[in-house]
Amino acid sequence: MNTATTIYGVVKPGDWVISTGNNDYAYLIGHVKKITKCGTREHTEETTNDTDAIHVDFTAFDYTPDRIEEIERQFSALYGQTKTYDELPLDDVIMAPKMLIRISHLYQDEITRMGNLRHNCEAFCNCFPGATVPKSAWHGELLERLDKNLDDYHARLMSFGKRELIYMAEKIAAMSDTYSYMRYRGFADDELDFYLSFQNPLEVATDGWLEYNEDATEGMPFAIDGVFSDKQYWLDRYPLMNDSEAPADLGLRRFMGVDLIDFLGKISEKTIIHYPNDWRIDVDALYRAATSPDENERRLLWHVCSMGTHLKQERSVFIRDSGAYEYMTDYHQNDSDMLGYYVEVTGRAGKIITGNVFEVGDYADFARHLRLTALPLDSVTLTYSKDWGVNAGKTITVSRREYDDDRHRLMSESGKVVDLVPNPRDEQELQKILHDERAYRMSFPIGSMAEHLKKLDVKLAEIRKPQKESRSPVKTAKPSAPKKRSIADQLAEAREEANAYNAQRAQNQVTTTKKHKKEIE
């Protein structure tokens, strides 16, 4: 008869066992059906585990109706869909020895009492220090943290409008599903340590689920396992509990219903060194957008750096080879002070333009995202002025090739172009991209404009800090400041220069006349 060594003693077929908390069958009680020794042919056919395979029937225990309902909730969260007890494949589960504790030494009434109360099972498992089960204190702390994270998220949702909530539906559903799963999942100590290192472990797990779920066809357990296996990636990107000196506003933020001229103007003032008039051009564009009924004209992308700004329609930016795309992806490493924002113009009240602003994060990464996401340019829609030309007052669409090859003819014969709209081959595909972009940025927490401007000061100061002088700097004479001259002095100097010029010109005329006269003679 095969046997295996579990956390508490040697187990054999017919023994009762309880599953530890570090697996999906946490705190279920079962009956050992058979044991397959590691290395045998039968073992290799059953599993890829490098330990003995213990076949456990978790349906052998007679659970009460209340406990069955609890198990159904537990596995519904694991599968991401409603499951009944009868649907669960619990009659022949292959377990590793370290996942089980032998309880055959207990009296039957003790097993019955424990098996029908999950918290008794959990308390029992935590009595075994050799078991790779979560420490009860840590587990309780994680549950409290998850509860607070969800409460905070729900509080933020109260500030969103109905349309915004529609765009955020996927994230809201994912947050709820992940919360339910994390509440019932068993965690090993190193996993607990990992999740408790974050200020918001629920957000980390949710984002992991959203990132992995396209590939994790087996369900959420594999996605959450993927988060832990790639833990350094998440530790580098999310606020940690020991980030006491880090600014509070670490992630991407959105700013809703703001005075666009005021907020973006302050960002411009801090950022632009050369070509400050670019901002005045942007202000005029924002006023035009505020009066436009076209939503595409009111959803914009804006970048700003020391060399000025550009403000372009979001739709055009996501069409490769359009002018807007070229402007927004023209990022170089020496543009390290470049900042990017989505801008949505929502209205105007007098001189105040209201709207929403969203950070895009590191601009080099964002430009790379645009290059990977944008669709190829397929055609161009041209609108001509009514002044002159064969297409005066008309709007026509031409292929990209015709526009590239016959641009001069289109301009010279057809009239003045007053509007140019780039088009992809598939407009529905473009609209899906734009929808996904907005859904993503609408999931950002609402930020503080004051905190953002402070953070911007710190970032620009770091980027633009002067280079350290060399150890043996070459000393050069400091140029003296030019002496300020009065208006009268400047006029007198100008008269002297004019008189000298006129005198030279008169002398040249005399010389030319004499030479000409001599040639005639």
C-alpha cells in the first residue's frame, strides 16, 4: 500500500486530510483515494509534479448546507462564473503532500465540527508551523487592506458621471472579480509578503488580471500566479508601503472639469523656454474646439517641452503618417523635458474653457505606444474654400497615393484647402482604439492640480539641473554688460551713420560720372 509523508505524519489511502491555505482547495476536508509514487510511469501520466500524487475525494465529507454555499462562493470566485457544488470537480483532486495535513488521528466528531466551519479549519491549519500556509496575522492584514482598497475605489466612483462609468465598466468588473477571488484564495507566506508590500494590493492584482487575462484562458488563478512570478515588474511600478518619502501623486492622474487655459497655461509657463507664442496658438485652438459640435475636434493630444508646444486632434494622431501623428511621435532623447496630456474640451463660459486633462506618463513610452497602435493612412478628405477653383466649396476624398502624387494639381486647380482630415482603411477599428484609450485614461484616479504642478517643478528641476564644472575650468573674462544709451545718443549715432553713407554714395556717383564721360570722349 503506497504512503506519503504530509505535514502531519504519514498518510495512506483511506485517511482523512485537510487542505492547507496555499492552494485553491483551501480548508476543504477529504478522503485519500490512492497515492501514486513520484517517478513511476503512472505518475508521469497523471501529473508533472515532482512529488508523490495524492488523490483526494473532497466530496466524501458530509458538509452542511451553509458550508456548501460557502464553497460555492469560493469556487465561483475562482472560476469567474457561478458554480454549484455538484458542478465542481472535487471527487478526485491530485494534491502534493505539502498541501495536506493528516487528521485521521482526530475523533470523528472533531473532524465533523471543524469541517463545517471554515474559520475552524483555517485556525487548525495555522497551528502547524511547518505548513506553508499563511500566517493568520498577515492574512488578516491583507483582508483588511483589500477591504480598504475596494472602499476607496467605490468612493472614487461616486465622482464619475454616467458616461464615464460606462467607459470604466471593464475595470469596475475586474476590480470586483479580483476582490472576490483574493478574499477566498489561499496565500503562502512569500505571496502574502509580496502583496502586503503594496499600498494598494487590490489594484496590483486587478491590473495583473486585466493584463494577463487574454492569455490566461484557464482563469484568474493563473493570472494572479503570473503577477507573483513576475513580481519585480509590479514592485517597480506601484506605490509601496515603505515609499514614505515618495510624492503622494505617484501614478497617472486625471483632472476633471478644470479651467484649461489656467491649468495648461501654468504647465506651459513652467516648461517652455523657446517659442512661448506656441501657447497662444494653442489657446486660440482651444477656443475653436469649445464651439465645435464635432467630438473629434474637442478630443485632443497636447505635448509641451522647452521648445514649445503642439496641440492636435486625438483621432488624427492615431493615423500613421498624418501630420498630427508625425508631430506627436517626433520624440528624441534630448527632449527629456517633453510632457504629454490628453485634453477633452467640454464647454465654455465667457473666457473660461472647461475640460478634462489626462497624463500620458513617460513621453518616450507614449510615443512608442503611438507608433505601435496607430493605423496606416489610407485616404485624405479635403474641404475647399468657396473662393475659386474647380472644387470650390466642395469636400472630396482622395486616396493617399493620389494625394501624394498629385498634391500640386489638387492645390493649384481645385482651390484653397481649408480643412484636411486623414482617414484609415477601417474607421470602426480606429474608433475602437479611441474608445479603449479613453476607457484606460478614465480609470485613472482624480488628481490634485496643485500637487501635479509641484511634482512638475521637481521633475523639470532634475532634468534641467546645470552640468557640474570640470575640475580645472578654463577661466574666461566675464563680458561687461553693455552700457545703456539714451534715445538722443542713439539718434545722433544713426544720423552720423546716415551722413557717412550719403557722402560715400555721392562720391561714388561723381566717380561714375567722370568715368562715363571719359569713355565717351
